[in-house]
Amino acid sequence: MANVRLTTIDNPYDPFTQWAQWYAYDTVQKGYYTSEYLARVVPYTPEMAPAVADALLEDTIDEICRLNLTGKYKKVKRNDLEKE
């Protein structure tokens, strides 16, 4: 599984270790639906090898952050969060 996640700049929860809280904040409190958005735009197929799927996920997250039309998205890596 990829060691990167797409999150928003205002979400105080760690999407790696606090998934339920992160998801509740993202969907219920803010109505962003970040996971659902990402699922819609990643061109994933079940036949992909895990390493290919992980690379594709990270590339898609990078593209979302590059475009970032709303200014709310950011990419986090597992190691980055452990340092905080």
C-alpha cells in the first residue's frame, strides 16, 4: 500500500493512523469527500500490480496537488507525519 495520502490543509487528523476521525472530518464536517474524489480520478484497474497501482495513486495525488484549484489539497507521506 502506498505511503502517501491526499488530505486537506485544514484536516487535523492523520489519514494513516486516525482514519475514522480523518474521514469523519473530511466528509461529515466539511463535505469535501476527498477519498471519493480520488477514487473517481485514479485510473485504477484490479489487474494492476500493487507497485503499479501505488505509483499511479501517487502520480494522481501529485497532479491534484499541482492543479489544486480550490487550494485545499496537500499530499502527505507517512514519514512526514511521524516527524510532526
